[in-house]
Amino acid sequence: MTDRINNPFAPRRGGPAQGAAPAARPGPPGQPAARPGPAAEGAPTRALDLPLRAMTGYEEEVVERRQGEANTAALCNEIVARCMVPPGADASAAYERVRALHIAERDVALLAIRRLSLGDEVACDVGCPACGAACTVDFRLSALPVSLGPIPAETEATLADGTRVVLRLPTAGDQEDLLDAALATESERRTFLLSRAIVRFGEREEPFDFARARALPIAVRSALEQAIEAALPDLDLSMAVACSACGHNFTSPFDVSAFFLPR
Ligand SMILES: [Zn+2]
């Protein structure tokens, strides 16, 4: 499965085994139960001040036209932007607003649009990576423990030598650009995000570029990544699936087209 709504820092944030207790209803008998991925407890979902509406044929066409593209973040950003303006209207200003959202805020908007458009229930098929069996994942979005407290625009890390680094948290636009860059390795993707995230490094306030972020010692890179991860809200739109055929537990990202198109 290539269609996914993924937080680029999510793989470092602990697997599904560390998640909250299952909150979704189990699937029908004989099918695997699904539960949402780990999510934070505490603060209620922050009301995003976005004028969202249900999807129309305009957005349905966009999803269908773009569902084969590798950059699913771009598709998600476009859907949110279009659902902020009347059907068929120019969404370019809304698109820039969506790109400036935190990734988790964009994801909360996607969930809201999905519920407005197709209701609360999600059903999709996921192939088990261990035995290949098709697992039908079936749950209610309202059971997702989605909670977003206030998200800071910036966070700070203090390195072992006392250097203070100010970091900006990644946005939906960063995520889209990251996928456009089509980098080959996880290390390069981290370099890309670090080069954008570093606002101030000690006394230096000029922008970091890819080469400078790449040249940082790995201990420094790790410390900066951890600071970003610690500041990010714990919203992970992936599903923990237990295969009914072989018992294998795995995590699957939401399938974007299955998520947004009626079946
Ligand atoms: Zn299996």
C-alpha cells in the first residue's frame, strides 16, 4: 500500500504496542479487530477555525484523478483547501493556509471532512504483510482518541555543549514538499526536515540548508529530532491491525482513496 497519510516523524514515535487501549469496536465475527494508533490523552480536540464542508463531486474527481500519485500529502492538502471554499471556487488562498497548518491539524481537518462527507464508519481492506490475507478493518472515527492541545509554533533544544537551538515544527506544506523531494533514505528525509526546522542555532539565525543539516553530528541531529518529536501532538492516523488468519499484529496507514471515496 502506497497511499498513506503519514506523519514523517511517526516511525520514531513508538509502535502500536505502546498505544492506548483499543477504543474502536471490533470487526464482524471472523474478521480482525482494528483499533486506532496511539494518541494523546488529556486536552480535548482543539476546534480548528476552518470553515469545512462535505466533499462534492469536485473533490471526488480530484481524489480519483490524483489517487495514483505518490504525493498523498499534496492530495490531502488540496482536499482540505477545497473543502474550505464553495464547490468549484478558487482555493489557492485556502491552500496556502492549509500548508501552514501543523500536520496534526491538517489531519484533524481531514477526519472532520470525512465524517461530514461519508459519516463515521470506515471500512477498508488491508493485506497482512506476514501471510497475505486480506483483513477488513472496520471502525468508527468517533472512537479515534483524537485530541489536540495547543501546538507551539516553535520548540527549543539545548545540546550537550549548552548550545540552544530553536526549531519550528513541521507543517502540512513541509510534508508535501518532503514527498515531492522524493528522497531515497530516511536519513535524507530527516536532513530535509531539519534544514527547514532549525530557526536559530546558538547565535546564528541564518537559514539552515540541506548541506548544513547533513553535516551536523548524529548526536546533535538526534537531539534536535527528539525535541521536535516531543513537541508534536501525538496524532497518528495509522491503524493497528491483528490478522485473523495468522495472528500477526501490524500497523497500516489509512488508505487515502478508501478513506475519501465511497465504496
Ligand atoms: Zn496474516
